[in-house]
Amino acid sequence: MKKYHVYGIGNALVDMEFEVEDAFFKKYEIEKGVMTLVDEERQHELIGHLDAFEGKKASGGSAANTIIAVNYFGGNSFYSCKVSNDELGDFYVNDLKAAGVDSNVGDGRKDGITGKCLVMVTPDAERTMNTFLGITETFSVDELHQDAMRDSEYLYIEGYLVTSNTGRHAAIEARKIAEEAGVKTALTFSDPAMVQFFKDGLKEMIGNKVDLLFCNEAEAKSWAGTDDLKQAIESIKTIASTFAITLGSKGALVYDGQNEIEISSHPVKAIDSNGAGDMFAGAFLYGITHGHSFYEAGNIASLAAAKVVSQFGPRLNADEHKDILGIVLG
């Protein structure tokens, strides 16, 4: 039996989340609904403008949210990332420990600036991110813990790593190590902008095929260059043995390698979409690594994602994960 259910790699970012109006984006020339990389000066400028809004801070990054969800559901995970020897780095490390996630970070961290992500949520529940990567931009093969990876059932790769040369290289090497060790590979596209602007890099990270792919409907269609979901599904089948495509209020579609399975949605009043895809992936990975079918895992993931979007913030507390399992599995 493997020690870890999931070994994840991704950007380590301290999320600072704010509720704003659409007028804020127009005033400060921010593109709504996507993740935009910014430099430290621009982020400081925006933080200054956001002082008037109430904010919430948490350790984050797409893959980190997923890995923490796996643990909160009852799994065991390891997360490789890079933070600095600064106050936010301390905050990040302590948050991972509190969630029970093993990681490569601790003492001996390098000087620098820990990455930060401004998450701006509008009344329509859409999330917009402006990210300063800081030291996580230099995430590399040096941060990979090969023994932990080989002792895992799944390697989970965050698509955002494609924006950094060293991060992309680390993702490619991690996939190769996992494949050689018989560890299943999973990847998330992370954001429509990654597919739109970094498709060639994502192809490198995917290689011939990954075992499991996570994406949303917009990302799937963008990857396939079509507005037809059926055509997009056929395209995704060429790069992933199995996959899960989230469809927002329409639920999700999962493919177990033989069957396309429709997963029902759970109607809720959407407050904040930030973290919904990350939670879906974490719940799904927990499900399939704990003896549940793709249908059962999809239902756990769908309810968990619905719970996340019905509140402010990208994560649930530990008890809520147990409640979800009780509702879905009985």
C-alpha cells in the first residue's frame, strides 16, 4: 500500500480574497474572470485600492487547495511547493501542517518573497485573480521529493506551472518519474487563460497521455478549438485516459475510460466560485483512491464544489467534508 493517496505540485500562494463590484475592474483596468500575472508593484497598487474592502487570507494555489481537500476528506497527501523565509512563508507552512499535509517546505527556506494572489469576487460569484508569483516562479525539480512521489497513488500537476520555465520543466520531469514508477498521473488545466496562451507548454506537460485530466467546459472547448462539447470530449480522450469536465450549474461529465457518466448538480445560491474546481478535483481524487466508482466520486465532488461556491472562500472546514461523505455515501 502506498503511503500517500496524492502527491501534488503547484504554485504556493497566499490568497487574499476580496468582494468587489464590476466597476472596480473597469476603474483599474483588470480583466474579469481570469488569472492575470502581475509584478509586485502592480499588486501593491491594487492592494492599496482594496484596503477599503474586507479581505480574507488563506494558504492557497490551485493544487494546494486540492491537496488540502484530499486530506480533509480523510486521505493522505504530500505537496511540493516553494515559499520564502518570510512572514507569509511561515503562515503558509503552518497552514499546510494544520491540514495534515506533508510537504518539502519547512526550515531552510530561501530569502525572497512568498507568492500572493489577489482574488476578487463580484456579486455574480465570478472570481478574478491577479497573481504575483514571487519565489514560486522559480519552483523547479529541486523542490520535487521523488521518494514521496513514488510512494503515492497519484501525481497531481497544477496547470498554472506552465507559465514558468522551471515550473513547466519540473512538471514534465515529475510526470516522467511518476510514469516510470507506475504512479498514475493527473493534471488540471487550471484556467482558460492557460489553455489559450500556453497550450504548447501544456502539451509538453501532458506528454503522450495523462491518466486523469480535470478541466471545465470552457477549457475543454478551448483546447479542442470548438464550441461543441461532444467534439471537445473526443479531443480530450486523445490526451487523457480518464477525465472530469465540470459544467457549472449543469453538473459535470466524467469518463472512466469506457463510459461517459453524467453527474448531477446541486442547486445553490452561488456566492464565490473561487476554489470550486480545486475542491471538485480534491473530492474526486479522494473518492477514486478510496474504492469509490467514478460515479460515486463525481457525486462527492459535485456536492463539495456546490458547498464551496455557496460560501466566501476556496475551502470548507474539516467537519463539512465528513458531512458531505455522509450525505452522498450514506
